[in-house]
Amino acid sequence: MHSDLITTLQSYGFSDKEAKVYLVALELWSSPASTIARQTGIKRVTVYTILKDLKNKWIVNSLERKDITYFSVVSPQILLDILEQKYLQFKEKIPELLLIVEKIWSAPKITYLEWAWWLEKLFADFASTKDNMRVILWTPKTHKKSFSSHVWRYRMMRKKRWLISQRIVTSDDTDIKKEKNDDKKYWRKTLVVKDFPFSINADINIYWPGKISILFFDKHDIPHAIIIENNEVYNTLLGIFEYIWKLNTSKK
């Protein structure tokens, strides 16, 4: 059979068997499914299914003669017109399709959490990550009590999986000795930077590739958290973290 023609038809959406059925039916002009099956070497039941599918696509016509159904296919020129019409219909939808892609691939997913009891969800998210965390901490002691129970659970779950947390602490009231002792206990590394080069008024948690969270307290001491899922934001904050970490550890 014309292998080059079969390949051409396949490039326009025909399956291998559909292409064979079309070419044989084109050569036979009008014939029963049994004849097409014999010429193609494809089972008659399969040929019937293919002819039915092609008929639904306006490529096959059928005619009853003495209780026998004869099948014929449209000419190559009409087939070309059908394919061109499908192409034009698809081309018209391209702007809508690109809009969907842009929303999925480009727009960051942002989740906002408010009030202390929402923090359980945030720390559960921390606990479920399969990656090491990088954290820039600002939260002073006066606020840490509001989520201390969540912190302990998340620390222990991560420790069981041998996941390390690298922490840059910027608060001036940090108890360095306690932080070092807790580092051994919770499988983490802490870098205390008291003379921080710029103002930090929130905790930045860099976790799950492509995912970060920002935790802060408002003037009424109410905690808020914003979770951002976006590779560009993730990579930017990860780069800042690694720069600060390297800059301060190289001095020692």
C-alpha cells in the first residue's frame, strides 16, 4: 500500500488504520465494508467502526443497495477543504487557548490566611514538604507563643525525615545559646544576623520548590500569612537567602 500517502494522512490526524481504509475506499470508489476489510487486511468489525467514525467526520458516505451498505469516501480535494475548515476553526480559538495557558503557567497562585487558628494549616504545609527549608525569621519572642504548638509538631515531623531547616534570624532579642541548642535538637542550622543590612518585618519561609510563605503580625498583633506558588518569586527569594547566608558564613 502507498506508505508515503499513509504517512501524509497520519500527519493530518488519521490513524494508521484510518489512512489505510481511506486509501482503499478511494481506490474502490464504492464498496461494502467486507471488501475494504479484505483489501486492507483489517478485521471487518474494526473497519465498520472506522467507517462509522469517518462518517461522523463527513469523510465517508454510505448508500444502501439490496440490503447491502456501500461505502465511499470524499475526494482528496473535499478532504482538503474539511481539513482547512478545521484548521481555520482552530486558528480562531488560538487567542482563547493562549489566555488559558497564560493563566495557568504565568499567574502565581496566592493564598491568604488570617487569624491564629489558620496558622495550623500553614505549619502543616511546612511539615508535609519533602525539601529542606530556608527561613528568614523576624518574629520576636512576644509573638512566638501564638503558634509554638504548631512549630513543635512540624519540627518533629521534619526531623523524622532527616530534613534540614536553614534559618537566618534577624531579631535583636534572639537568645543565641538557646538557638544553638535547639539546632541540635531539631535538625537545623541557624545563622543569627543582628546587624541586618535592611529592615525585615515578616517571616519568609522558602519551601516546596516553587512555593514560599510570608508570615507577619499587624498592629493589633493578629497573625497573617500569604502563601505564594510561583517559580520566579521562589527563585528570587531563594537567591536572596543564599546570598545573605554565604556572605555572613564566609566572614566566620
